[in-house]
Amino acid sequence: MKIGIYVCTCGSTLSRTIDVPSIAQAALSFPDSPSVTTMDFICSENGRRQFEDHLKQEQPERVVVAACSPRDHETTFRRCMTNAGLNPYLLQMVNIREQIAWVTEDPDAATEKAIVAIRGAVNRVKLQQPLEKMQCEICPDVLVIGAGPAGMKAALALAEAGRTVTVVERLPFIGGLPVRFDELFPACECAPCLLDPLMGDLLHGEFDGTVELLTMAELAEVTGFYGAFNVTIRQRARHVSLHECIGCGACVEACPAATMNEFRNGTVERKAIDFAFAGALPSVPTLMEDTCVRSRGEECQACKDICPMGRDVIDLDQPDSILERHVGAIILATGAGLYDASLVTGMGKGVFSDVYDSCEFERMLSSTGPTDGQIITSRGTTPSSIAIIHCVGSLDPEHKPYCSGICCQYAFIFNHLISDRLPGTAITHFHRELVLPGKEAHSLAQQARHNQNTRFVRYESIHDLAVTATDDGKLAIHASGKLTTGDMVILCPPVIPSSGAGKIASILDIKRDQSGFFRELHGRTDAAQSPVRGIYLAGACQDPMDIRSAMLQGMASAGHVLAALKPGGIIDIEPITAEVDETRCSGCRLCISVCPYRAITFNHSHNASEINAILCRGCGTCVAACPAGAIKGHHFTSDQITAEIKGLLS
């Protein structure tokens, strides 16, 4: 077998430590007597040209390149092999720079190590087989799960680029958590006003035919792979036509049944057919089947009869829908929720009526909230003193060990809004640390610092605090032996993943971190990608973040999709994958449980596992785990690795 060894001196960087002529001499004793060619800067434009010309002239059957790390230039040299008419997978690289020359001071030892490493590569490369990349036509359409700020931004960016986008939102309205609030940190901007352009474009903008919005819908099943996902969506019946309803509210007035409204802190009633809250978009009411008197066997068509647009606008018997879509990529923008502050002992949440978590207080501040924006106690009085407790469950191994990074900022927005609406109200901040990143956040904190009605009390642990009631109906905050009384307490718990994150992770078989957020491919360099190819992350489903960061990540995920999924494009599938020998597979399915890329399924008709080459990344985890030795890793077979080890030891 004709084998060519190419040694790069890297501009004498290697030859100062490694005796290249000695490598050429030693190669004469290698099996098949490979030839040795010395080149300088083989990765440079001129070096690559010389390398290709030599390959075309000599036409070796196998090639070993002794140079730098394969992470740097293996792709480069494979491209040279292809240009020379050789199969690129008949190349084996040896890292004699980082692993030998740079870490071995003794030239004799370095030269001997280089000879041994090259001998092992020669032994291995003889067993390497020519591999061919596969190709697959892609679907450029995209599924976005979640219609909060990140999801809307991603969807509109994709639609602007001409992609067809399906947006799935489990709630009856869009905009996520922020649309329920009035003023946002750090500049006190109106949240609905800020998001209105996005929501308007999504509902009835120029991309109306490109973006399909499915509210009250959830992901049910996903099959397929990157570039060709088949998605099943379950959409709950709204019972009101999104296209024909004019949002007049006549049906709401006529409805005889009512329940407490969760979007108004459960303190105000909503009718069985009603809007989630004033200003919610789409501006179409939703019929809650379990609240409607029909669920109790009573006959009622009051809403249907009174509708000025006709009896067909409201369909009382509308069933849930099962929809199927074919997409090439999926963007997760499921947002976040708030940790249940009642789980933190002693904070009074769920015990005292005037103890609110931050979301509940935000809704109180909102003009569409339970008190129409007025700050009042459960007794209907104006509070003269308010306590804001930071880190309720944050930085605590018993609850959530991390800092959400945004809680202090909204706490100071509260400070500003309370002072603005109730001048003279005493405000006390109980805090552990104050986290105010960025160029704008500090201004609100400074306002609070210079507010004569605001004071700060630092505590070491949440166990140092306790909220109790006094005899006169006030709330008492005990902090490190000191007592502070107030009419209202606001708790700032940590941001956590949305309630549906676990279900979606199970359907998509993607990993979550120890805090429950979706795990990214790499926390620093690839935070908008998941480990599963074709599934991307946007917004607070991946990490607690503010609106600006969420929208930026929405754009980042859209950018990944646009770069990878081009209309009419073809995906090149790397052939370094694993393959199952069905005759040896015992059907234990251990490989399925260890595969990090969701590339392995079980074929019941063959009673054996099978590997999707498009999803497989060739990591070899399944090869190592298979107890029957039924899985082979292409380009990393047991015979190839054994041969290389024998070459190193001989």
C-alpha cells in the first residue's frame, strides 16, 4: 500500500525541537515503507497548493500529515485531498506541534515521540475506509414555540427573510409575561407599547400570510431530524372565531357564569367567555369550558345569541384540533416563570393577604390589573409603608442557588413607581447583594439611594428574616433581631423555567441543566443552540434575562436558522457516524438512553436499534456502551484504534 507522510516544519517551529531527517530515516522501517515529504507552512495558501500538486503527482493510497492539531486544520487538509482527487477520509493527522514539540524540551525525546506517533498513524490509516458524505434536501420552514418577546422577534426576523413560520403559544394571548406589566426597567417604558409593533406585525402585519399564529396550542409530538422535522400540535378550542370576532365584548356581558381570573391575581372575577385582561391580543374572548354552565349539563347559548356578528362566530361545540406541520428547524422561546415564594418558610406568602410576589405586584401596578393600577392593601387602604425583600429563594442551596440578575432592577422600578404614585410612602429594601449590570440599571438604584423615604437593610441569610402579623393588622419584618413594620410586603423570588419546559424537553429529548433551563450547546460560544441539531434556544428558557437580552437571543437563533436552512439547499451529512449491526443487536436499547443527540431509535420490525446518520455526530458513546459490540463507529473502528495503539507500542 502506497502511503505518503507529510511533515510540516511550521516555519522551523517544529524543526528546532524535532529532527525531521530522523523521522524520514525511521519511516524506512515502517510497514510498507512510506515516503516522507517535508513541507513548510503546509496550511498556508502556497503550502496547500504544493501539497495538492504533490498528491496529484504521487497519488498515494493513504496520507498521514504530521503537523498541528486536527482541530485547526484537519478540514483544510481534507479539502486538499478532495481537490487532488483522493477520498478525504483516507487522511490521518498527527499532532506533533502542541502535543510534542511545544511540551517536550529534550530534542531527542521529542523526535522519538514524533516517530512513535507517526508510526501509530501509519498503522491506523491503512485500515481507514473511503467514506462519502450524504446529502439531504432541507425544509426551510420553522416552528417557534412561544410568542413572548424572544419568540416574536425570531419569528418576524425569519418571516422578513421569506421563511414560513408557525408560532405556537399555549396561552390565549401573545406577548409573554412583559405584556401584562405597565412599566419596565431600566427606563420605565410602557411594556404593551414597547411590544405593540411586534404583536401588530405578528397578528396583521405584512407577514400575515407568512407567519401562522396558533394560540392555545402546545407541542404534542416531534419526529424526523434537522431539516425535516414532522411536528404534531394540539390546539385547544377557543370557541370564538379569530377571524370574524370584532372583540365588542357583548358575549361577555351576556354570560351568566363566572370564576376568578388568574391573570388578575385571582382577586377579580372573569366570565366563562371573556378576555384574559384588557388589551390582551388577539382581542378575542376565550370560552372556558369548565366554567361554562354547559359543563354542568345546563342549556345556555346566551353568548351565541347576542353576538352581533352572527351565530357562527361562537361555536360552543368546537373540538380541539390536531395539526401537523413539516419544518426544518425548531426555536424554543418558552420563556420563564417565577419561583413559588410560599415555599420559602417564614415569608408569609399564602399566609398573609398583603404579601405579594413580584409578578402579583406588577399586575397591581398595571392599568389592566386587579386594582386598575392603584396600590392598595387587601383592606382597600393606601399603604403608608412597604417592604421589598430581595433574594427570596435566590442564592440559597435549599431553593435556587443562582442569581437571576434582573430582580434588583425591577425592585428599584417598584421603588420608583411607589414613590411616584404614593409620595411619602416609606420603603424598606431588605437585600443580600445588589446586582445592577449594564450602563442604565444603576440610575434607578441611585434614585432610591437618594430618596429620603427609602432605606436599605442588608441581611446575610433568608433564615435571618421572618414576616409575621401585628395586633393592629400590620405586617412585621424581623431582620437580624430588628423589627420593621409595614402595610405591604413584596417578595422578589428567582426566575425559573416556564411550567411546560419539562414536557417540551421530554418530547424533543433535549437536556435541561440542574436549574431546569434548557441546556445550550455551549454556554459561552453557542448559547442559542441546543445539543440537538436543528433545535435552537431563544430568551429566558435558556437563562434568566431581561427583554433586551431575550430579543437579542431571538435574533441570534433566527440567524442560525437563516445561515443553515437555505431554500432549495442541501445538507451535507458528515459520514463519521455510527452504524448498528442488526444481526448482533440484542434489543437492550441501552444505546438509546446514552445518545446525547437523539439519533437512535428502536426498529420494532427488525427488533434492533437503528441510527439516524443525519442526527448522529459520531461521538462514539453508543459504541462504548453497547454490551453486544453491535455498533461500529465509522472512521473510529475498534480495529483502527487497536492498530494505532499497536503502532505506538511496537
